Amino acid sequence: MSTGAQEAEDAQIIAVYDVLYTTLTCTYAVLALIVFEYGLTFRQEVEMFWNRKLTGATALFLLNRYLVIIFLILGVTPSGPSQKLVKSATMFEYLVYLPWAVFAAMRAYALAARNWQIGVLVLILGLVPFAVNVAVFGLGINGVVDPIFGCQGAATGLTPELAKRLTITSRTALIIADLLLIVLTWRKLPASSRRWTRVPSLTSVMFNYAYVMVSSILFILNTLHLIFTLISIELSPTGPASFITIFTNPLTCILVSRFLLDLQGATRKSLQLGQEAYLHTETADARTKSTIVFERVVGSIASTLEYRADDESDETALEGDHSGPGNVESDAAGGSVQTKC
């Protein structure tokens, strides 16, 4: 082998090492962030979900919380020669899209005044990334043993052009779902009520988080994921995808967990206020039932919101009382493509 060819090969190996090092570093960073978030909210999790009866809300929270943790742990665990471990880590990565799709559908169902057609539409859009990645899994996710880098997971049957199309399909579906939720939230509340409140009422939590803290941020994350992944595939079909894709799922997990925790807390607060008001007025119970309808199966997620002038006046009064003291990516090690649509 000539000196020039040897230098080119060495440069390529160094570049791949650099990519793998950066990828592993980013994975450790997001794992640390998830563990830190877990520590901050563990007490609230126990209070809001562990000591309550099992509902759809509890199941969604636990799946959202722990599927990502398992996936990240498997992601930093040396896989050795085990193809089963590689496939397991990949499948856990895909499974996180299931609770997110159901979560988005229930938000749409609540914001659309229990319109199941809109809920089903958002559910289908949310399931597109899972379906796309499962299809890629069917192409063959295998542990490829590299003499230098060891066992690496890769979808060897996925071409860069197909990867680009699948990325566009999966992320566009999520972007459309996020836009629908933004529109539903914005249309739900009249202009006079589009304001922040200090009291964590069910209505204010649904508005503040579903619009600002969840839908808008997820829309931005999915858009960035799509743009940077397509740019990476276009510039270097056999090179690494953008590192921003490593952060998309963990940040989504944190946002969803925070939303569910705050929504559960707001639901309990609303029930307590309704019970206290019932002791002082005969109409309080009727007003509480007319503004919040709690679903028996999914708990607080599918509550139907009816924002009226009565709710606004109640929140204003409560504020006064309390004013004092939430990828398809190319594999660098050999021209194959990994799935993270």
C-alpha cells in the first residue's frame, strides 16, 4: 500500500473514531440529563402516580419515563458480539414513539371537545415514525463486527436515498401533528383568556404546556431533526447524521413527563377546589362538573376543557388568594445506515 493510500485510510479511521466519540459523549450527556430529571421529579412521580390506581395516564407516564431510560442505558452498554442486544436497544428506541402517539392523541381529543376523529388523526400521525422504523427494522438490523470498532448496529439494506425519504415521511407526520395541536389549543381559548395564571388549574396547564411548553417546542425539535438529518445525508451519504438527533427523544421524554406530572397535579387541585366549594355553595358541584369531565380510563389526560367566563373569574379570585406568601441516520463505520427516523 502506498504512503498516500495509508494516510487516507488513517485519516478515515480517525474521523470515524471522532464521530463515535462525539456520539457516545452526547449519549452520556443526555443520559445524565434524564437521570438528573428523574431525581428532581421522583418524589412528585410517587405522589402523583405510584400511590394512585392504575389508569391510562399512569401507564403512559411510566412507559414514557422508563423506555427512554432503558434505551439510553443499552445505548452506552458495550454490545460485544451480541446481535440480540443490538436489536433490543434498537427496538426500545422505536417503542418510545407509542406512548408519545397516544399522548398526543389524548391531548387532541381533549382540546377538540372529545372529537374522536381528530384524536384518531393525530394518533395515526404520531404512529408514523414507529411504523417507519419498524419497516426499517424489517430490512435487517444486525450487529456488524468491525475489526477496529467492534460490534455496531446497522441497517445494511437501507440506502441513503431511502433513508432521506423515510426521514421526511416520519418527521413531517410529527410536525403536522404538532401544528394541529397548536391550532386546537389556540382556537380553544378566546382572546381574552390567552394569558398566564398563577393557579395551576386544569385549563391553564393544558393551555400553557400544550401550546407553549409542549406543542411548540416539539414542533421546533422535529423540524430541526428533519433539517439537520437531511443536510447530513445530502453532504455525506455514508457519514454520520447530525448529532441533534441524539437529543430529540430525551428532550421529548422530559417535556411529556413534566406535562403529565403537572396535569395530574392540576387535576387533583381542581377536584380539591370543587370539594371545598361544595361545602359553601350548592352550585359549585354543578359548575365543576360542567367545566371538567374526567375520563375513567385515561385519568386526567382526556379531560374535556370548557373555558368560560366563570373559569376566568374563579382563577382571578384564586390568584388573589395566593398572591401573598414540561432518524434515519448514516452509520459512520462503513456506509450503512442506522434508523432514527
